[in-house]
Amino acid sequence: MSVLNPLRKLRKRWKAFWYVNWIKTYYFNLKMFPFKTAMKLPVFIYGDYKLTNLGGKVIIDAPIKRGMIGFGHHFAGRTRSCGLGEIVIAGTVVFKGNVHIERDVYFQVGYDAYCEMGNFTSLGYQVIFICRERIVLGDYARISYQTQVIDSMFHQLIDLKTNTKKPKTAPIHIGTYNWIGSRSTIMKGTKTSDHTTVGSNSLCTKDYTDLGNYIVIGGVPATLLQTDVKRDWEGEQSMLDKLVRK
């Protein structure tokens, strides 16, 4: 066992090294950061992520560490990719710490839009994330797989009673220590308080902060389901710390 353990560790490191797409990693960092910051490689691109538009701005508002932000970073159960991962950054993205974005995520921040991602935020497998105005995710906001987070309805609607145009976009603000269940849809104007859990397959469309903290909401549209409930974040801290050290 004393011989096998170092070999297993070496094999694991070797696989991790080749898991990173080094060409796209260096390109992204050199494109988005000053040279001294870029050479620290704070952003890793894993696998075959498509870099469609990097004309915007990326700001890291935290101590710079190698690989602290990962696109295509495998941390859930699924191990294979469909090759759908795509990055469009035409606006401004601010990372407040370690951020993990899974495989096959469509990540778009449009022109003049602002996106802020708190420390230990994550986007799960096949999430669609489209920011056309403003999306803020608080620290430890975890978005589960196949969820949509979209602050725009894209097409113009007209109120026939008043003959006025309805706003196409509205900011989204997800509080700290939030868990958004799989296959949910978070639409424009959604606001959640800290320690909110959103049940799977839910539709969120409004401000839920008046419901308080430590709540569970869910349904179509989402309504209050439970109070005085929270995810065991403290119990998961060791797992999250291990994720950072990979």
C-alpha cells in the first residue's frame, strides 16, 4: 500500500493535468487580464469549451490563485461531455472568489450587462446562464443541473390595455447560501433572500425576499413551501475545500 498510494496520487495529478485545455486556458487569461495576472492562470478552461466572444471585461475581486475559476470543471456525478460548453463575455463579469462552472454550460453576458458571482458559486451541468442586464449570485449560490437563469424575455411584449411596452429585462439577485434545484427556471426580476432553497422543476419570476431567510420555495410558479430550513453548508465545507485544492 505504501508504494501504491504515491502511484495513485501521481496518476490522479497526471489526469488532472491533461484534463485542462491549456491552449484555451492561456488564451483566455492573456485576453482578459493584464500580463502579470494572466501568468498566474486564475481561470482554467477544461475540455472543449467554445470561446465565442471575449470582448468584454473580467474582474477578479479576490486574492488571485491559480485555477480559482473553472469553466468545464467536473465536480458532479456525470463524467462525459456533450461538447455544448460555450462562453460569451461581451459585458462585465466580476468573480468574488472561487467559482466552478460545470461541463456543457452556456454562459452569456451581453453587451453593457453586469454579472457578479460570489465566492464558491457554481453552475451545474447543462445550465443555461444568460445575462442581458444584471445578475448577481451571492456567496455559495449553487445552481443545479439543467437550470435556466435568464434575466430577459428576449421578445418585446405590449400591454394592449395601456398600449405600452413591457420591460424585456429585469435584474436577478440570488442571495448567499442558496440552492437552486435541478431543471428550474429563474426568470427576470427574481430575488431571493439568504439561505433559500428552490425545489427542482420550479419557476421563479418575482421578489421572494419578503418571505425571510431559511425557507424552501417551489412549484410553477414558485410559492413558499417550508420555513426554518437550511442546507447543511457546514457539513459540506470539507468537500468544497477539497474541490479548491484540485
